[in-house]
Amino acid sequence: MTLEPPHDILSHIAGRFAPLPNDAVIGVAVSGGSDSVALLLALRAAFPKANLCAATVDHGLRIEAQQEAQWVSALCANLNIDHSILPINDLPTGPNLQARARQARYDALAAWGQAMSCSSICLGHSQTDVAESFLIRLARGSGVDGLSEMRGRWTDRGMEWQRPLLAFSRAKLQDFLRGQGQGWCNDPSNEDPAFMRVRMRQAAPDLDALGLTSLRLAKTATRMRYVQEALEFSMRGLWPQVAKIDFTDVLFDREALGRLPREYVERMLAAALNWISGQPHRPRNSALLRCLRAKKTMTLHGCVLIPQPGNVLRISREFSTVEGLVAQADALWDGRLSMVNPKKSYEIRALGPSGLGQCPEWRGSGRPRLALLASPSVWQGPRLLAAPMAQFGQKDLLEVVSPPWE
């Protein structure tokens, strides 16, 4: 197949990866839709000798998905690109099917990318996706973070991810494919008005007439990303003024925090809760403001929030969320604790009631019992070796990684 993509797409793709190491393996997620097929062809044209590999995820939700995956497999064979079909046999149950499918898709792609030694995995999101996401989040009342442009490059699940085509509309990518004589698959769910994204897509002609074109919406999303970056930059200098880390807890000076603009208050509380809980999504803003005003202990987002003397708000891990969590000596516990000079027979666990009972000096720590129950401790079988927050044993066996303002 002869590939001659438009110069701007080709040069843009080449610039995203240049210089490309000889041993680099680029993974591409290809659903069979126009955006991902355009990405695959453009990458092959930009790097004809590169080691490309592709994967198609089959969620098992549509009968046509198997045929689409086989279609992509044939296309990749024609391009001399290794292709894998990744079935998802046990999609988690619950509400918001699209969100659950998305999480499962990223999990499957990350595992595949690591197995293939990919330096990055490319996704075929376009400028049109940016505009549609902006409208969906606007309808949900999202703030700056929700309205910000999709990330073009990030790291998650142990993989680097890229979206090289965010500068190009779906119409332009489809024109490119037509110019190559290349077809693509059409997912019937893309026409189902039961989905918010489809309704936004169907409203596009009316929005265009009002000047709310995909290009204009995408530019606004980019501006929101700049605002997001500015807020995060300025927030780093504010953290020491309003909060401190007490090993695995975050302590807020509520009076100092309350003097800040509301956007900073919500961001800082959300960052602390996400760091402690390990959850990627922040709580609702109304819940965050209740935290600041709380007069009694409350739970939120896998955390326990404890008002303390001096107008201090302590945020700790909720014990029930880590009660059975065990990490071997060389592994992270709860996503943010590691052992210094680990020994194979050692384990990290939550201290719990039985462990706390072995710490006679815990009251002298000044820390609440609820916070200590979920605090990390080092064990050798049934023997408690260290509980730093409860003032027991060797205090430097554990270290905290990646606090919220780093």
C-alpha cells in the first residue's frame, strides 16, 4: 500500500516522535474507526522502518466488534504491522457503562503495551473528540479541570500514552483516508442518541451556525488547560502555608486554608484526598466544602477527616479500606509507602486494633486512634516490628513517596 498523507499531518506526527530511537516500539490502539485508522496509516508513513504494533480491544458488548477486530487485523497484515486482539471477558458491573469500558480498555492496553515493550501507546483521539468532551463536561457543570483539553502525553499504569492527532478534526482525518482509498469501520453505537456524546455530535450543525465550531471549542479547551497549568503552578507555593504532611496524613490549617480563593481550597482538599485514597477522580465540590466546615469526624473518598484542636483538619486513610491490604517488603503499600532496606520476611500492613494494642506509647503521639488504626506498620509474620506513627519500634523503616504537592 502506498501511503501519502497530507504534509501537515505527516510532519506533525514526525515532530511528535523525533528523534525516534532505533529500538523504540510504538504501540497503536486501533478500533477500526476513522481516527485510529488514520493514526495507524500516518505513523506507518512517517516512520516506514519503525517497529509498530497495534491492538484492538473487544469489550464483548457488540457482535460486530469481532468482525471489526478481524478487519483491523487484515489491515495491519497488509501494512506489515503486528496486531493483537485484546478481549475483555469480565467487564465490571455497575452504572456508567462507557466509563467502565474505558477503564477496562486502558487496563488491557497497558498490559499489552508492557508485554510488547512499547515505549508509548498512541490513541486516535481527534480535535472533534476534544470539542465533544468539552460540551459534555460543560453540560455537567465541570470546572477548569473538566473543561481542559485532553492530555496529549501522559504516564499511567506504567505506560506512556500519546494522542498525536488532537490538532486535526475528524473530517480532515477522513479526507486523508479517502485520499488513500482507505475505508474504516462505523460503530452503530456512534449513532445511538442514548449516549450523551452522540447527542452532542448530532447538535454540531446547530452549534456551528452559532459560531461554536469544533475548532473554536477545542481552542477554548486549550485555554482552559493553560489556566489549569497556572493554577497548579501557583498552588505549589501555597501548600506550605496551609498544610503539612504527618507521615501518611495531611494536616490542614483550616483558618489559613479558608482565607484562600475557593478554587484553591477545593483543589487542595481534593489533592489531599486523592493522594491518601489513591483514587483518580475527585469528590464533588459540595462535599469538599463540607470538609472545610466539618465539626465532627466524617468519612469521604476512602478517607477519614478528623477535626483537631487548633482548628486543624487531619485527613487519614479510612481503616476499612486498607484492613486486609498487605505489601511484601519490596512493594508499595497503598500506593504511597515503601520500605527502606527491605527484608524478604517483612510485610507492610495497616496497624489495626491488634497492632495498636502492642503500642503502649501511642497516646503520647498526639495522633487520634482512628488515624493510627489505618497507619502503616511493618510485620514479620505475627510479630510487629515497627509502627512509626504510634511511636513503636524503628521509625525509619518506612518512607512516603509522592506527596500531593510534588
